[in-house]
Amino acid sequence: MTELSTFESLGLSAPALAALARAGYEMPTPIQLKAIPPALAGRDLIGCAATGTGKTAAFVLPIVERLQGKRGTRALVLAPTRELAAQIAEHLEMFGRGRGVRGAVVIGGVGMQPQVKQLRDGHEVIIATPGRLNDHLDRGTAKLGAIEILVLDEADRMLDMGFKPQLEKILARVPKQRQTMLFSATMAGEVAQFAAKHLHAPERIEISRSGTMPERAEQCVYLVPTQEKTALLLALLAVDESTTLVFTRTKRRADRVCHALDRAGLEVSRIHADRSQGQRKMALDGFKDGTYRVLVATDIAARGIDVEEIAHVVNFDLPHVPEDYVHRCGRTARMASSGRASSFCSPEERPLLRDIERFTRRTIDVAQVPRDSPVFSEAVKRQAEMFVESPRHRGQSRPHGPPRNRSGGGGHSSHASHASHVAATTGEKPRLVGSFRPRRRR
């Protein structure tokens, strides 16, 4: 280790170095080495590095250093998801504890009153998702007039998620004389345009080219029909006991996969946008502490899951955006660890696979589907039996009750029969409730 590759060489204070030692940090990552000095100097910067390389500490440490001894809300960190915001808050607590730098976490899915109290108390750093922060701005419960440091973390994801109008509204409330730091694992055209508009002569730091995968991540793809994906997942999970993160494209698919794994006796949970913040936190905490071996998630969690030693990432569905593939796979092989990323590709997803290979500039090795695995065979057989036993596929859509009257007019035929019966037994003209009578013109 050279003198220039230590935290001591970056100009950090003794309290910061002590906090790093307590947290188990031994030496800075490349993004930390290059980003911390200009950040400490108050310069604008753009940091582009692969997911899992330590970007969060690269901006949290300078924030704590620059705000120590100051009072009032002086820094704003924007993140695309609640999970990422919570991760940043954990880093701020780790490095800011005892130094008077507090964080107010402003995210959706939870009550606003505790957030209002933190904002009124003037916590030094606001860590927020754009939507909820705009809610507070509209209500007048958030004031950004004294912001000195602005951080846009995972800026490309925020733009992909359609947060640009909210970001523009927020930036209009922040003083123009400020330090702005933009961090992202990818640097697409829209991000570059956004940076050119809102950053002033930024220091550009690119540790790895956009689309670069973690070096220690072993990748493979299984060419498999959609109906066999669950069986393939079960077969792969039966090979070892490794911690596994499974990504699906939709919330409904995440629920189905989670239920299938639960029926198979696996410790599994799930997170997606329809889960409450409490449920998402419980699932993520359980995944971190080993309560759950498998976590099923949509792309909302691709950025922000900071779990050490995720051995296996499974792309149950290929993402529509190639950049999301990089972020998903970046959950494994973090820092100096190794891991593997397995992708399931159905025939209709082949164009998505080609886009991913073009973006990452490498061909993903095709792996053999383990059709001779007893777990795979049993799962396929069980799924086929469930399909056959389904009432819909037995032609028994209404197993109980009398058959529907299939005469013309649908549900009106039973009403007509009842009306005829009334006429025959009472001699009175039946009253047709709800019958249509054309309105007389006047």
C-alpha cells in the first residue's frame, strides 16, 4: 500500500479517520481516492463508477467534514429509491455520529409528521427521494434556501424514472452558489445534458466506462421458456445455500416467484412498490441478517441494496433498459468480493439480451439448462399438474351452482321469465324495473 492510496493521504480529519477505522474501512476505493479531495475542496464533480465501488462514502465523508460545526440545513442528497436513501442515511449516521451532523430522511411510504419535525429542527443534511421532498416543498415544511452542498446520487436512474420535472423544481429552490456532486454508475446522454445545465466546471471522474460490469462477477445466461423459469430457479437454488437476490420485471411476477419459493420451503421475502415501507424494511433487514436466504425484488431495489456478500444475482426477467442489468448485477461481487449473475432469457427476450451485450461490450456465456436435475423435473411436472387441475383448463369455470342461462340477451332472460310468470299468476302487467323507454321529444 502506497502513501497515496491511504485515507490519511486524502486530507481527512482525525475524527473521520477514526470513524473509518471503527467501520472497518482499511483503504480507499478508486472512486474514493479521486472524488474525496475535490469534494473536500468544494468543487463540483461528476463521478462515474460501477455499482458497489464505494460511491456513497465518497460524498458522505466530505459532507460531514465540511458541515461540522455549522447549524441548520446545509446539504441535500437526492436518491431515486427509499432503499438507497436509507443506505445513505446509515453512512451519514456512521460517519457523522458525535460530530453534530444529523440527517433527516424524507421518503415516501411513511408518515410525514416525523419528517416535518426533523426538518423544523434543522437537521444538517436532508436525504430525500424527489417525490416526497416536493410534497414538503408544496406544504412549506421544507426550506432549501441555505443549502451549500447538493448531491444527486444515481442521477441516471432518477431521470429514467421520470423525476426530471421534480428535480428541476427542487433545484429551482436551491441557491445557485453551491457545490454540486453528481454520482452514477452509468453516464447516458440525458445525464450529461442535465449535468451541463446544473454543474459548474465539474471535475470529471470516470473509474470505469459506462456499462462496465464488476470484474469479479461471473455471468451466464440460460435460454429457457418462460413457463420453465421457476423450475430453473428452484434447481439453481438447490445447488448450494448461497444468498440470492432475484430480480423480476413486474410486481405481480415478484409476488408469484416469492410464493413459489415459499411453497418449496425456502426462506424468502420480497420488495416492490406495492409493499409498504415497513414491509420493505423488514424484508431487507431480514435479508441482511440471514433470516431470508432469498430476496425477490423489482428494479426499484436494484440501487440501494447494500448487503455484503450477495453470492448470486438472478435476472428472472431481463430488464428493458440495459443500464438496469449493470445495476442488478452490481449487487454481487461488491468491493473485493466475488459472485455470479445468472440471467433467464425466454425466446421473446432475445432482443433484450442483444441490447445488454451491446451495452456491456461482451458476449454472455450460455449455460446449459439442468433438465436432468430432479428438482427441475419435479417442478416442471408439478406446474403441469397444476395447469391441468385448474378449473379454467378443465372447462369448469363455475363448479358450483346452476348453469348460466345462455339464451340471447344474457342476464335479461331470467328477468323476462320472471315477468312472464307474474303476468300469468296475477293477471297484472308486470313492472319492468330498469327497462329502457325512449324519451318523448318535446
